[in-house]
Amino acid sequence: MSPIRVRDLVGGTISDRPRNAPTIDLPPDFDRAVGLVTVDTTMHGHYRAHDGKNVSYAAFVRPLSWRASGEIFLIGDAGGERAPAGTFRLSSIAVHDR
């Protein structure tokens, strides 16, 4: 199966990621300027909200292949496909960068 091209919305880099790369939804009060969520081994996400408060929530991991073209989501850093715990970065499917 072919990889999916993803744009990192924090650093602007584009990479091809495996279809099973772990992703999570954006929390509603997520501070996009920070662009990172850390997920621990109990699958709780930790991030900074718009108001500057640190927040913890239950993160539900879904494969990258479930995401729609142009959708904004958080994707696990490269190498996290086997173990979803780690850092997730603000990203989107790169629709015009082929």
C-alpha cells in the first residue's frame, strides 16, 4: 500500500507516512501555536489549552488512512507506528504537494 503525504503544520515539512501511522483528533481547546500533544503509555494526551492551562484527556488513536484529504489532526512522530505513546504533531494530509 502506498504511503500518505503529510504536512507538518508546525515546521512546514512534508513527509510520506505509512497508512497505519497513529493519529489523534484535535482537542477543542488545543493551542495550535504549540502544535504538540504528548500521549503517555496509558493513552492520555497532555497539551496546553488556549488559556495556557495544561490539560489531560483520553486520546483515541486512529490510523492515518482514516483521515480525509485536507483534514487537520495530530500524528505520531516518525517511528511511533509500533508504539502510539509519544509526541503527536499538528498535521494535515498534503493535498497539493505531489
